[in-house]
Amino acid sequence: MQVTVIGRHLEATDALKQYATERFQRLEKYLPRNSQATITLAVVKKVHHIAEAMIKAGGLLVQATEETEEMYSSIDLLYEKLERRVRKYKERLTDHKHQTGVSEMLTVAQAAAHPEDRIPQIIRTKRFDLKPMLAEEAVMQMELLDKPFFIFANATSGQVNVIYRRNDGNVGLIEPAR
């Protein structure tokens, strides 16, 4: 795995780069060899040490962010979060390929004992008409409905878009590539 460590508002020392590189190269056992990881380390107001990662592995894209008061702790927490995600992903792929029947699925007792390992099920399907509207109207509609996201037909492009509430309080727009 190719690991690139970048410092933002921070001079990343060789020791810090080496630490992050060694940690993230351990993910290689779950990902293809030609995977690429970009780790961005940032300091905000000298107190918030932020570690962000973007991993590209074939068609898979994994992103995560962690923030603590110490950079090494941020790197450790980020690694643990990503390791859990890619391990689960690989296990699901492996289980799906080798699954021969319903008997191999998790039992209710196993799912209750390990809720974090439970495979999410689609429990509800909702259908609705898409009203053409501008992105600004969609934001207002999302806020009126008090929902974390809103799907709409963009009146400008005619394509289906998604407006969503970001963790920082702002709003994001997802639109398909042309």
C-alpha cells in the first residue's frame, strides 16, 4: 500500500510520518496491494489535532476523520476506525462469496451479542414523486421536514440530486457525474 502523509498548518516530522505510514500499511492485509492512502494531519488553534484519511483501493473509497488533543492519539483512533471498516467490508465480501444458504447467516443471538458485526437489513422502502426544484428550495424543504437529507429532481439539470446536512452544520449537495 502506498501511504502519503501531508501536513496542513503543521510541519509533519519524519517521526510522525513514519508512525502514520507504519500504522496504515497494516491495512494492506484487507485491501489490494495497489491501494493508496492519503493521510492529512492538521492542527487547528494549537489544541485540535486532526487526522483525516482517504483510502482508494480499486473501486473502493474509504474516508474518515478523528480529532483529539494529541496527534499520535488522533492517528491511532483514525487507524482503528478505518481498520474496523475495511475489516467488516472484507468479511462481508468473503461471507457473501462463500454463503451457501440461509443457515450460514447470523443468528439472532449472535447479532444481539455483537451488534457492531450485524449486517444492516433494508427494513422499509419508501416511494415518492420527485418534484423539480432548485437546490435552495430543496434545502428549505429539508429543513421544514427536519430530515438529515432530501432527494429531489434538480430543475436546472433535470437529474436526481441529494441535499444533506453536514457534521459541521452546513449543507452538502450530491449530484451525479455527467
